[in-house]
Amino acid sequence: TASIKQLKAELAKRIVKITFMKKDGSIRIAVGTLQKQAVQANVEGTGIPKRYFGMFAYLDLEKMAWRGFKETNFIGIID
């Protein structure tokens, strides 16, 4: 399984399919990125995301909004 560190590196380079467990226990497959041009185009306000301990934020390309999940609920990257 990929680590959060690997996930950050992949998201910075390309669009990635991510799997993680939601709060309700269901599995979510999301398409997201952290590529600079996509992030800059979708920044509102200060551009500094709220930071919550143990949370991972990414730009969801299906919802075109910032989404996040608990790092401990990360399952993996789908190629």
C-alpha cells in the first residue's frame, strides 16, 4: 500500500484515483490532484486550507472542491 508521503508526491505530479474509508465506514474512490495549476485555479480566500490534525486535503476533480479524509483511513492509490 502507498503511504501518505507517496500520495502527496503523486498528487503533486498528476491526477490520481484515491481510495479511503469515509466516516460512515463506506469506501470512497475519489479522483484528485494537488498539481500547482489546478490548485491555483481553485483557491478562494487566503489559499491556506484549514489544517486539522491527521487530515489529508486534496482537490476533488469530480466535485471541483477541496475534500479531505483522515490519514489513518487512507487505503491506497488506484493506477
